[in-house]
Amino acid sequence: MTRSLAEVNTFCANRSVKFAPGRRREEGTPLSEPRIPPRPTADWDAEADAAAAALRHPQSTRKPGEPLKERPASHILGIFNWHPDLASAFFAFNNHVFSSTLSPRDRELATIRIAWLRRAEYEWAQHVRMARRIGLPDEEIDAIMAGPDSPVWGPRDAALLRSVDEMAADRYVSDDTWKQLSEHFDRKQLMDLVFTVGCYDLLAMAFRTFGLELDPGLPGFPPAAAGPEGDS
């Protein structure tokens, strides 16, 4: 007999069923070595080249699918290119996130915040670099790490950052925060905000699980940076 989710929950509650918690790494603890190392560019085949070409950087004039002039020595592309079908499918979604109805500034506020909350150093470092390119000052980048209650933020930015915190903690945006967001964002922007946070939350999980390392020359977290709950 197939049980509904509600029936399963009731069954477990009535019998005091307890699920053993999974083993969890400390939030700020990186893997000692990559579980999936980047695929060397010399090993890329036609499928891998096509997958890499499917991703479009927001500041690039190259259209998705146009051949790359050269194979970039990017750790993230190197990992994705072990699985070209997955890469092509995900990059199509990621291209939308890059060019959605959100402004580049709003996109980077949300992305850097979820990367910080998830202690995803590669994602954080890449998007801090992108944020600086579009003009975010270091004061605001530092305030993203401090969170929505930083005095740097006005009501609009604070609501955006608070929504990221709520989605990270509860997989949900509270009514109060949604009301505040709705004063500043239209319906499409609200949808794009949720999917942007989800996109980079997923990437943070993947990058940390695979042990993605920083590209050479890419600065990581500031020295002695504390995580959202005091992890170091």
C-alpha cells in the first residue's frame, strides 16, 4: 500500500520514529583534497567544448553556443566538463539567472549572501570579484557578510538580504519580508530572486561536496573570517 506524505508523517509521529542524523562536516571545514578534480583542458572532447561554450558570462559579447576561442583553465568548468550533458542543461538555467530581471547589483547581493551563509568559498570569491567589477564598494561587500541588519543597508537591500537568510534557513520567505520585497520588486523580479538564491545554493552544495578549489590567483575568504554562526 502506498502512503501519502501526511500519512507517513503521522505514522512516524505516533510511533516516535527517530531518524538517525547524518554525519555533518563543520560548516567552515574544507575537504583536504578535491573529490572531483577539474578535468584537464587537454582532455576535453567535442562534447566538453560544446558544454563550456553553452555558458555565457554576463559581461561577455559571445552568444551561448558560439565556440570558445580557447579553453579556459577554470576549475568550475573543469569539474562540470566531466559531465557535459549536465553542464549544458545547468548552464542554460544559469544563463537566465545571469541576465534575469534582477539588476546585476541585486543579483550579486543575493549570490554573495547565500555563498557566505553556505561557506562556499569559490562561489563567494568569484562573485565578490564580479560585484567589484559592477561597482559595489568594499563597504557594501563587507556588509553583505554582516547581513541584513547592517546599518549600511536601506529598507530595499535589507529586505533582499533578509529574504536570502530566510530561504537559507527555512526554504521559505516570511509574509513580512515578502510584503517588504513587494514594495520594491515586481512579480518577475520576485520569482527571479527566489530562483537566483536556489541556483547558487545548489552550486554551493555541489562545490563544497566536490571539494572545488580556488583558481590560481583568486583570493578567498578574508583571513580569520567568521561564518554566519561564528565558524572560522
